[in-house]
Amino acid sequence: MSDVNTKIPYKIYLNEDEIPKQWYNVRADMKNKPAPLLNPGTLQPLKPEELAPIFCEELIAQELDDNTAYIDIPEEIQEYYKTYRPSPTMRAYHLEKALGTPAKIYYKFEGNNTSGSHKLNSALAQAYYAKKQGLKGVTTETGAGQWGTALSMACAYFGLDCKVYMVKVSYEQKPFRREVMRTYGASVTPSPSMETAVGRKILAEHPGTTGSLGCAISEAVEVATSNEGYRYVLGSVLNQVLLHQSIIGLEAKAALDKYNITPDIIIGCAGGGSNLGGLISPFMGEKLRGEKDYRIIAVEPASCPSFTRGKFAYDFCDTGMICPLAKMYTLGSSFIPSPNHAGGLRFHGMSSILSQLYHDGLMEAKAVEQTAVFEAAEMFARTEGILPAPESSHAIRAAIDEALKCKETGEEKTILFGLTGTGYFDMVAYEQYHNGSMTDYIPTDADLQKGFDGIPKFPGNEI
């Protein structure tokens, strides 16, 4: 499946009028649909009216739509997309040369906007629908800070208040990311905090905790549901988010198609699933329809191994257990990962869409350790000139490994990976790597069992 034209430019750009005008909903082509969200009280599939106190109306419709393949992108969102899209699909010639591999390596670069990542694609959509509904503002959580930054930007564009609960370890590691959010008008609170009932409960049970995305989600949902005119928005995991992020894969595929390039291997980092799901969507659609085949690899941190060591079961999406139940690969909502530097990949569960695809054997997963990730990040920076985010560097690690396998076998495979964003706010992590103080933490089976013990037990949800 390698490309037939060897004169490929370093950057393959689409024209502005080639930016997709519709999002692609991969669920429409899935034989086995992702399991529905459940009401934790009744254990019945949630109805739209039950989600209304939490999410915006239009986003609820998108969340529950398993059948519409293409959904129009509103013109107002298209206009904001044009300020930073289309993003380039790049050929990593210098990395290929450094590795001495016959493999051809491409990456879709999503860091060419002020938020520094792909998160703005969904933030704009969610802020737009909140404004359209006449809301005052939105609440959210953020791990590494990329989602919080993107949402603060989108809320500034649409004149909405933005309340961000930032995982405490990232809040302390990345003060400048916090200040970017505040520059765009957001309030930023380290989570868990004393501002909410669920935050106080978590702190009482886990004194000195560095937090988790599950904790921050609980706080953000509590604030949204207790303040009139507010709704909660999420930067990953949900079906609606993967829908918005499909613009990544749609652009990448259109760019590669211009030069008759078909990837053999597609790689993305995986935390909650927004980047990976967005990148692979149109390719997975072809695979589901039997039109083409691709090897798809999800890469996660060994310290938070939802896919590779998690359980496929219904679980709470938040530590406070106030959100709906989602069927996903999970480490348990009470699992709090080590304070590693892959801040955006520290969620205890994985997208229901990706979980179902993985369960059905349509994609692979691998877990990588932190020092190996930063080794790959440094090599990429020195060859390709872009300082990658720690999250993105998980995909870089796997892409390098696959390219080195090609070097051993002599196979000329074509690899595409997602470069989700830049790492300019992650210099504390790079400093620790360079100083040799960075360590690799892999949870023991006993550590994971504590989280598994908290997975809800009811008929049909045995693990």
C-alpha cells in the first residue's frame, strides 16, 4: 500500500475550500454499535431529557445518533476552522533518514493554533451549540491543559463564561498553560478542590492526592448542574467529540489521496480517544465497509493502561460517580494514575466507540513507558524541528518502532500518525528527562485491582 509517487512534498496542504463541510460519524458503519449510556439509578439507556441538565441539546442529539453517517458543520464553525485549518499532513523525511528505514512516515500536525493541539476542533463546536442554546457558560475539566486552553479560546469567541477544573498535578506542573486559559477569560481551579461537595469528599478520602481527570469531571459536572444557564462539556471520550474530531482524519485522507498514498499503518495516542478516533474515522469507515484494510494502533501510557490492562465493562466516567455509566475499557473510576507527564492521557477509561472497535479486533493497542516516549520526542524534535507534546510522543514512539521493524525486514510500509500538538508548556517534563530524574511507573496488578473493585456490579456487567 505504499505511495506510487516518490516526489512527495514535505507538507501536503489542502486548499481552504477543501476543508470538510461535514463531520463523519463512524458509528453509522459499525456493525456492533457502542453500548448506550446508562442511567446509574435505573440501569436503563439514558433518554435525551435525562441528559438535558448536563449537556447542550444539539450535542445530546449528536451523542445519541448511531445512524447518520455525515453531519453538516455549521457555517459559523467553518469560518473559525478557516483561521487554522486545513492543518498540514507532513512527510517525515528527516526522521526516516535518521532511522535508516525504508518506511515512509507521514504525520497529521494539529499544533498550528494557539491552543497548541487538536482540541480546538471540538471546543469550537461545543461552544457554538452552547451559545446557540442561549446559555451563560460552560464548565469542564482538563488534564494537560490543552482542552481547557482550547475551550477558553472558543468561549471567548462566542462570548461565554468558562469554568475549568484542572487536574492538580498539571495545574502545578504547567502554570503557563493555566495563564493562557485566564488570558482568554476562563477561571481555572486545581482539582480536587474545596469548592465542590465531591471535591471535598475526594480530598477527605485521598489527602494530598494529585488528582485525576475523573475527579475533575465530577467537580465540573456538579458546578454545571447546580448553576442555572450552564452546561458541562467534555474534550474527549464522548461520541460527539469523536464526531467533531473526524475532521482530522478527513483532511489527512484527502491530502494523501491527492498523491495516491494509502497508509499501511495508522497510529494515534490514546487517553480518552478524541485524537485517535478523529484520525482513524474515515479509514476505519473503509475498513468497516470492506473497501480497504489498515493496521490501526492505539498507544497509551504504561502508567494508565486502559486498553491493554483494563476491563471492558460499564463504569462511571467520573470519580465522584455522578455521571452516566458508559461501557468502555476502564481501570475503574476510582483509579488515580501516577503523576506522570502525559497529562492528557490520564483518564481511567476509553471512548465507547474505540472500546467497541478494539473489542471487535478492528484495532490494536500497546502501552509504552515514559522515558521511552521522551526519547522518541527528543529524536523527533532534533530531526523534524517540532517540539512535540508528551501525549503526541506516544504515537511518535510507536511510529519509530514500526519504522525500525521495516528496517529489519526491508519492507517499505507507509505509516501515518497523529501529531496532536506541541510541547512548549511541557518543559518541566523535558527538564526531568534531560536531568535523568524521570522515572517509569507501571501499576501492579494489586494497584489495578483497587480500581476494578469499584466497577459497578449488576447482572450483565461481570468482569
